[in-house]
Amino acid sequence: MNRYDRKIWGLAACFAALAGYVDALGFLYLGGFFVSFMSGNSTRLAVGLSTHFSDAATAAGLIASFVIGVMLGSLCGRVIQHSRHSALMYLIAALLTISALLAIIDANWAAAAALAMAMGAENALFERDGEVQIGLTYMTGTLVKFGQRLLSALMGGDRFGWLPYLLLWLGLVTGAVLGAVSYRLVGNSAIWAAAGAAFLLGSWLHHRRVPLAASIARRGN
């Protein structure tokens, strides 16, 4: 844990769990498309262009929604300097709430677009100088770092340098399991739980004033 302290990695795992929960909901809700894993949607887009154009259109719409969410998250972080991380979580909670409301009236694709926007915005939580320091909704890079740090540990390097990356991955997987189970139990209503969790995280960040950006700046130099 050489770049960030344990509290920061613990929070990152919680955020990743939220992303996993929402992505599992979206995957089941949409029948095989993703709301946070854009590499998967990019593959669905490419395959759809040669097989079913409607699939390509769905994937393209989700990718566009995700990018819009990234832009909204970055804009929120730049405009709101004071308590920007809690403001970001409130933005995510609002988008998830909108998705839940749209799902009630069976506006399925609009609800999915709101989910993708929320997941795009979440990646701005650990943004510094326009660059994402810790990815929360995608795990390929995390697993690469896990493998690199694990090899380093086996060869006499930092014994626990791999642990935070494993924790981040486990957070996403755990959230995805909970999301899948929740969807099976209550269907689209499971989105409300994600909105509530995002609101609670935002409230906690607001009252505890956890300096995510400051930790990145201090430990990243």
C-alpha cells in the first residue's frame, strides 16, 4: 500500500463494490450488456455491427452514456472544489434514483443510460489533474498490477504490495454477487438499494471530510 493509506484503499473497495453491484444489475436487466464495463460493450458493438445492428446500437448508446457520465463527474469535481467527493457521490445517487424511477415506468433503455452515466461519473472520485488515479469500474489494469506486485513479492519485494489490488477486485466481485442476488429477489427495485448506498457514502464523505485528492497528491509525488 505504498501510494495510498489503508483508509483510502478501503473506500476504493467500497466504491468498486457499488460499481460491481450496479453492473450486475445492468447486465441482468439488459440481457448481457454492461453499464460500467465498456470494454465488454465495445466488443458487443463490434460483433453487433456484423450480426445484429440493434445490439450494436444498444452498446453504442451505453458507451455514449458512460462517456457523458465521465464528463459530468469531471465537471462536478472542477466546479465544486469544496466537498467535491461528497458532491460526486450525491450526483451518482441522483442518477441512480432517476434510473430507478425510469425503471418503474418501464423506460428500460433510459434507465440503463442513467445507470451508465452514474458509473461513468464514479470514476472521477479518484481523479487528479484530469487523470484517473484509481479505476473503480474496470478491473483489467487492477489485475495486471496485482500480478506484477505478486511477482515482486515472490522475488523479495514488498510483501503486501499486491494486497490493495486484490482488495479492489474482491470489492467489485462481492458487489456484483450482491447485485445479482438482489435482482433475482426484487428485480428492478434493487436499483433503489444502490441509490441509497451512494447517498450514504456521500453523506459519510461530507461529514468525515476524507481527503481523497489530498491523499493522492501527498502519496503520489
